[in-house]
Amino acid sequence: MTANFLKYMSFIIRRERIMSLVWILAMAGGAAIFAVLYPGLFQTPESLQSMSETLNTPAMVAMMGPVYGLGKVSTAIAMAQECLIWFAIAAIVMNIFFINRHTRVDEELGRYEMLVSLPMGRLAGGTAALFSAFVLNIIISLLSALAIITINIDGTTIAGAFCYAFSIGLQGFLFAGITLLSAQLFSTARGSSAFSFGLMGLFYIMRASGDMLGNVFSYISPMGIGLKIEAFYTDAFWPCAVLFAEALAAAAAALYLNTRRDLGAGLFPAKKGRSYASRFLRTPLGLPWRLSKNTFIIWGISFFILGLCYGSVIGELGSFIESNSMIKQMLLAAGGSPASYVDAFLPMLCGIMAMLVSIPAVGTINRLQHEEKRGRMEQLFARQVSRTSMFFSSAAIAVFEIIVFLFLSMAGLYAASANTGLLSVNKILSACSVQIPAILFMAALAALFVGLLPKLTALIWIVFGYSFLILYFGRLFDLPGWAEHLSPFGNTAQIPIEEFTVTPVILLCLLSAVLFTAGCMRYRSRDIG
């Protein structure tokens, strides 16, 4: 039995040899790159201290976590405070995809049924996937820690490097256990991944609330616990122990539930559909909408809550500036005001919300490829359904999602910040709506991949990751303008601190139309499957 378990694990490793290598290079290489770049950002103790005081505002605490070590700030502390949460999110995403791919997806496609027919045990598959994820996280953590120790920027300690790296890896491993648990609860890969990503969003919001308001949520959220390590300052390892214990508990619950359900089913039974499809469901638009409806509702609620969270940050930011005479005097001396400070912060918030809105839009386009991979599109095209109509139907739903989700984000942002008087409806509307061409470009790029390179649709997330890094770290590292313009989100006006220019909007829209047309034409002519 052990030999079969090891064979199955080696099978997983072989399947993941390319994707896992990409993740290892991206995560460990990213840790090394940031460790190299940070010493050039803050060359004096005064600049480090000024940066830490800037991060200690409610808005930045909600975004990145609590600030520590104000008495003796080092370059290593600054790097950990600004980077840990984002590397942890990347590790979480990696683990959700990894576990879902080797559990619920394989089960949904009928592959796992062939494997369990062999003498390897009912729990071997889930255990092998979980252990493979653990090995992947350990490798990333060790390489990241060794890279940071080797570069040895100011303030680096061996304990701090391993504390920082293992916090990232263990947060990811915890979500590997959570995803394995969700794979037992839901009967579809879409439901399993949606549950895991939903928990990630909930834990991030809980952490932001706990860190900003000082409540217990930051200790309930695993992402909040992961930030308690205070890397390169106190180097507390107890959060790592807590995360590992929670991961083991989630994994144990998942393996137990695996023995209580039927193969191919989830503990939450799938809802029975109607005996006969409605007239709308029998249209090319009806089926993609039916597949997207539940996810649409979840995303819509999530974006409204996200807007509320960012709106509350704006309110706290205004109160903080008003109550802090030193910062208020600095703003007034520079010719600014609390309102101007919020105006400078608003484009980043709107850019982040716009990039997040692009995720479900891209997912809707990519669903064409997922359905094709599972052999379902052939059944549709065998009837009187054209490929063009299915392609345009998915695009129409993606555009509808972009408009609705962006509106819900803006509504939440305004609702939570209205009492401050710092943001008007027109200001929020202008700052967010100017991002629509960039979101459309992301959807059109996904459509190009679906039509032209269906096996490489995951490459769209490289563009997404690059755009996020440029938005968040571009100005910090003083990158050249051309690097910013390589991202679609780097070509939109930063309203209200910049004047609106129509040329980038027209170019993005034209490029989106060209990419979508090319993807559609290729989708019509290539072999399906």
C-alpha cells in the first residue's frame, strides 16, 4: 500500500514538474529580487523611519498589516512589512489550484475513479496531494529564506529569514488543507475552488478589520496570525506553529469526511435542476449564464463588501489625519489637505478594485476552454449552435460582470465613506470608470488565448501578476515609464490627481477589439478538443 502511495505521489510530481518549477522560481526568485532592491530605496535611517510612519496609517495597516519595530527600523523589517502579505496570498492561490487540480478536478473528470480501482486505498489520493503540496511549500520556504540570508540586507537575521519564509509557506499549506476539505463538501471543482477563494477573501477582510481596529479578528484570521511573526524584529515562531496545527486539523477533517461520502459526490448534494430547460436556457446565452449565476452572486457580494472595507479605510484615514496634528501640519506645509491625501490614495484603491474585477471576467472567458477540455462543447456544437454565438455569449456575460462588479465596488466605497465628505460620487465614478478599458483588455487577451492558444490560458495570470506588481511597487522602486505602460492598468489616468486623456482609452479599446476578433476567428476555425 505504501509503495502505491509513493507511486501516486511521484505521478503527481511528474504532472506538476513544470508548473511547480514556475511557482518555485517565481516565489523564491521574487523574495531574492525584493531583498536586492530594498537597500536602494531607503539609504538613510531617516528615510526608513519616514516610510514606517507612513505605513502606520489606518489605510496602509488595513492593506498590509500592523507596523512594528518603529524604534529600530531596518531595511529587512521594511521589506517584511510590505511584502509578506502579498507573498502569502500568492502561496495561498498556488495551493488552492494545486489541491483542487489533483482532487476534485480529477474526480470530476473520472480520472480518480480509475486510480482508486487499484490497491492504493481510499485516502491515498488526498494524502498524496496534500503531502506533495507540503513538500512544494517547504521547498519554496527554504529557498526563499536561504536567498534572503545570502543577500543579507541590513537587519537580516537567520531566525527572521526562516520566520518570514515559513509564515508564507504555512499560510499556503493551511489553504491546501482547506481546499482538500472543500473538495469533500462540494461535488464540483468550481464549487470547491470558489469556497476556498471565498474564505481567502473573508480572512483578508477579517485581518484588515482586526489590524486596523485592534479587534480579535486579526487572531481569528490565519492571514492575521501569519503577520504576528514580526520578522527581523521579535522573530516569533508561535504563529507558524499555530498555522501548522490548523493545517493539520483541516487535513484531518478532510480525510475523515472523505471516508463518509460517495466517490464523485460531495457532502453537500448538488441541487436538482428542472425536468425541462427554460426557453432562455436553450439559447447560446442561457447556458453560459446558468453556469455563471451562482459565482456571479458570490462575486457581487464580495465586491460590495470590498468597497465597504475600502470606504471604511477612507473614513479612518480622514479621522487619523484630523487627529494627528503633525501629519496634518506636514500636509498643509506641502500645500495639501486631508482631502488631497485621500485623492492621492484613491487611484490605487480603484486600480486594485479594477484588477480584482478582471478576475471573474477572465474566468468567464476561460470557462469556454474548461468546458472544451471536459468534452462538453462537442455536445453543444453537434447541435445547431454556432461557435461564434457561444464565444460572443461568454464575452457579453464578461462585460456585464465588469460593469456590475465595478458598480458594486463603487457603491460600497461611497456608502462607507459618505459621512467623511472626502469622496463624492463623481470623484469615485471618474476614478473607477476610467479603469474599464484596462479590464476589457484583460478579458480580450483571455479570449485570444482561448481561441489561439487554449493550452496556455494560464499565461493571462502572468499579466495580472505583473500589473499588480507595477501598481503596488512601481512608484516605490521608481521603475521607468515604459515598464508601467506594459501593463494595461498602467495606461489609465490616475484620476483625480491626473488629467483625463482620451488617447490611451481609445488605444486600449481598439487593441481589445483586435484581440477579441482574432481569438474569435481562430476559435471558429480550429479543432475543438
